[in-house]
Amino acid sequence: MTKVVFPTQEKLSYISKVENSFYHANYLTVLHCKGQNIDGIDIIKNPFYDNLEGFCKYCKTKHFDVLVSHDEKRLPLEELSKCGVSVYNVKKDEIILSVFSDFIQDKLVKVA
């Protein structure tokens, strides 16, 4: 199972828009994927709002595999890569379901 994580402002499941960054997101929307299908969804209150200290350790503890954002500049990319977490870049104002489709079709740009 793969866990794909998106920063969001709303609790609208996979129809939420992807927030600019994990730094200012209210929630982390986590898609649990088996193959190309969404098997489950978790929406977690973002414990790292305005402070990403410990973010990599949290990702590893929660077994996150992929992070998707359109502002990866504040993320500890090298540390995440060492933890086995991939980071992909996406355009602004896209809905999670659309981005997930692009991820499955290998259309996203991998930054770490």
C-alpha cells in the first residue's frame, strides 16, 4: 500500500484543492492506494502548521511514501529522500483527484 499525502485547507476528501505548501496547510489529506486505486482516505489536522521541525520523522512514523505540493522549497528534501519519502511538484489550484490521476499516469515532476 502506498500513502500519498497532500496539504489542504479543507476537509473535502479527494475533492479538496491542493494547498500551496505543507507549511501553511490546515490538514494533511492522505490517500491510501493499492495499485492505481484509492483504498482509503485519512484527513489529519496538520501538526506542522508554521513549523516543519520533525516533519521527516513524522512522515517516516506514519509510513508516508509520497508528498505532493506546489511549493516544496520549505520541505527538507534531502532528509525526506533519505527517509524514503518522494516529493512531487504540482500546479496551483488543482483538485486532489485530478493530481492523483496525474501521479498514476507518471505526469508529475519528482523533486526528491
